[in-house]
Amino acid sequence: MTNEMEAFVAEKTLAIVGVSRTRGFGNTLFKHLKRKGYRVFPVNAQAEEVEGQRCFRRLDDLPEPVGGVVTVVPPAETEKVAADCARLGIRSMWMQQGSESPAAIAFCREKGIAEVHGECLIMHTEAGFPHSLHRWIWKKLGKY
């Protein structure tokens, strides 16, 4: 695990941009992180609530600072989220697999935002099966 991954996983207050109301990876990640003891703020411009918790339309609307932001949105949206993070002083961003873009990665690096991309956050947060098996395989292959 890289230093950026370790630092991100150590943050206990996170926002997930693109979390879905009832299903999908963003919703699964939201529930997983909450079970692991993280304080998680869901962000989705189209939702009032996610899993019984108030949902925020934008990062600007969060009631308190967060240690990091996870993106589960299309790459073009991730670029906008990176700009929001820079403007709001959020210094850590995890671009869930499929949400990263070369422009967002370059922007984060230019602005000094620690970024992780091409990785599954669930796999790096003491996940159960099947993610634990996936992590074990990656360790054996030297990819973890």
C-alpha cells in the first residue's frame, strides 16, 4: 500500500461524491465505510437522503471539514470534484476505479492534493469476502 493510500485510509471523516440512494458501488462503499467506523458524508446532487442519512448536494454544503473525498462519478465529474477539493482546502482524494481521468490526476498533483486512483477503497479497508480474496491475490502477484 502506498503512503497516499495509508494516509487516506487513516482519515476517519470522508465524503463520497456520487453515492447512490439505494444500490450501486457508491452505496455499497458508503455502507461499508460506516460499518468500519468512518464518519461518511454522502454527496449526490439528486438525493435528499442515502440509507437514512441526510445527503448533501455539493462538497460546499458539508457541515464540517472532511479528511478526504472519494469519487464514484464519471471522469469528467471527477475533474470538477478535484477543483472543488482544491478550492475548499481538501488535501486528499481517492478516485475509485473508473472515475479517474488523466486531467484530474494531473490537477491534483499540480495543486498538492494527495490522490489515489486505479484502486478499490473497499479492498484497502479490511474488507470481508470477496474483497479479502482479491487483496490476497494482488499481494501474491505483487500488485498490492
